[in-house]
Amino acid sequence: MSFGAPEWFFLLPALVVAGWRWRGLRLHEPLRALSLLVLVLALANPRLRLTSAGLDLWVLADRSDSNAAAMNTQANEFTSILERSKSSDDRLFFIDYAGSAVRRDRGDPIYYDGSHETRTGAALEFTLSQLAPGRAARVLALTDGYATAPLGAAAEKLLRSGVALDYRFIGETTAADWRVAGFIVPPRVLPGEAFMVEFAIAGQGDGEIPWEAMRNGQPAGGGIASVRGGMGHVRLADRLSGSGAAKYEVRLKPKIDAHPENNQAGAWVEITGGPRVVLVTNYRDDPLIGLLGGQGLTVDVVTDPMTLSAARLTGARLVVLNNIPASRVSREFIGAIDFFVREQGGGFLMAGGENSFGSGGYFASAVDELLPVSMELKKEQRKLATAMAIVMDRSGSMAMTVPGTKLAKMDLADEGAARALDLLGDMDMVTIIP
């Protein structure tokens, strides 16, 4: 235990003298004496060390191409200064890094790869994994401050660990530096799907920076980017066919650059097979079949909607209802679409037509709230629906034969009612009264 303000202990002799000189203060009583002692201890700011007395210092040495020369000339000086400054309980560790990080004991050879990269974030994560429990630790980064990858999750892990990070910039230069500040491509695309390749160029001031984009090692584009205010942006549109993956790379080609190792970036794009689409259609030669199939999608065509069940949605990514009335689709399937969209993240599309939306009978159905349109029919639309009542005369005279024919009057009445029913639509209603 140590004390942050031990000078308060000089108050104890004064309290003893005061208690002996002025007996009326009753400082000799046990309760008062104990209270004064606790007060003095609190004022002295006691500190209890929960870790060992020594400190572990982890030195991160940037060995990338941009910093290698300066580090080689100053590494011995830094090491000797740190060795002289540490106490007997302190420990000193070295981490060399560029594309990857390697722990090095003093005197051992240095092994590292990817010298054209400076992955400081990865080096910090590696260092945090090496810390000894129960020991206080600090991290000292010796770098030029230029990294080819963001710190990412390393910053949050460093804050959570409570380990202090110190840094010392070495090898500084006044020459201009241009770098790829961001590179964005989609992680996966469908065959034939159009997508964007975007990257940002950062530097000092304004400039015209030549650049080149590569796809699987072959040129995919190039030009000159205008950088204004230290930042420029470039966007390219591209498509991929077949399957597998493609690697995209971008390189900057400025005439003068202090750190050429941060002038490039790359990423992989996966070409995935199209997911399954359930197309419930009213047409056998639906043009959507060719359109969706041309995008690499597997189209499951359904022309008999009453055979559909919730099991048909297994493995599907999208459901399309193309001009199909609700009366022809099984209720089980309609109810399963709501769960498929809200809970499983599937897609749902309803194509327009006289048998879709409100006129198709989907108002107040399970899919009504899934679509951003109103299914409610207005008064003008309701006029299209018909309510018909057919009264059938069942008296004895209806059994008589119609002159000139062999048919009874009742037969003609039945045929007329049947033909009237054929003229009704899905929205119409009918009742027959005998």
C-alpha cells in the first residue's frame, strides 16, 4: 500500500499534543481517537496496488517500406534509452510489424512479410493478445503515422483493455503523399448484375492524380482523378459473368509521392448463383421468366396456385404474384408470405393487373400490410361488382313442355340461370331462391 498525500500524517503528533494539553477535548477517548485516525488515513489518500509493481512496455516498431530506413537508423537508440529508463521490475518487449506482426526478443533476427503494407491495427490486436494478466502495461508505437488499413476493431479493444497507447512519429518527410483512403466493392454479386467500384484518394491540397483499376490482373479502367481540398472520389460501373470470384485492385500513379506503399488497395467480389424465385403467374409464357432467369435467378414457375403450400417457400428468396386473384391462391400460402417477409427477410412483389391488389381480392388479406399501396376499393371501383338474385319458379306449370321443343320450362330456366352465372366475375355475388 502507498499514500498519495503522506504529509497528512504530521497531523497525528499535533493531535496527541492537543489531546494531552486540553483534556476537555476528550481526544483520548477511544471512539474519538479512532475517528481522528480514520480521518487522517483518508486525507493521506491510501492506494492499494492490485497488479505487480513493474510495468510491461510493448514497443511496436513499424518496419514497412516507408519507415524501414528511419527505423533501422534509430532503433538502437530507442532501445538503449528504454533499457536505461526501466526499473528492475519493468519488462520491455518488441513487436515488429508491417503486413503482419511478429514478437521479437532483443538480439533475435527480424522476420516480417508484406513490407509494402502498414497494418497498425492488426499489430495492436496482436499485442493485446500477448499481454500478461496481472501486469500493468503500456504500448509505444514507433511509426511514421501512415497506415494502409484502418485501425478497425483494434481501437475499441484498446479502449476496453485500459492499456495506454503512446506514439512517436519518426522518418517524417515534407514531400507530398497521396493514398487510397477508401475502397468499396460489394462482397458478392449475381452473374450479370451491375455494381459500382468506388475508391477515395486523399492527399495534401489539390492535384491531378493518375489511377488504374485492375480486374484479376487485367486492366478494367483508368484515368486522372481531380483531388480538391485533399480528397477525390472515383466510381466505376462493372458486371461479372460466370461464377467464382474476381479480385479488384486500384493503384495510384503520382509522379512524386512520399509513401508509395499506400497507393494501392484491393478486394474480392464473389459471384454467387442466383437464388430461387417463386413466380406465381397467370400466364404460361410469362415474360418475367426470361427476365429473372437472365439475372442468374432460378425461377420456380407456378401456374396452379391452389397447389401452393408454405413448404414451397423453403429456400426461396423472392415471391412474385403476377396478376393472380386471391381466390385462386391457397390461404395457407397467403398466410405464410407474411412470416416469410417479416421473420425470414424474404422478398415479395405483386405485379399489377385486373386480378391484383384490391381488385384481385387482396384487401384485408395477410399480404395487405406488406405492400406500400392501398388495397381498399373506392366507390367507383365497387360499382363494377354485381349482386344478383335469381328466383326460380318451381310450380307444376314449369314441368310442361315448351311448344316446338322436347324441353320442359324448368330445363330452360336452369340453363338460363347457369349462363347468367358464367357472366359473373370473382367480385360478384349471387343467390338462388327456388
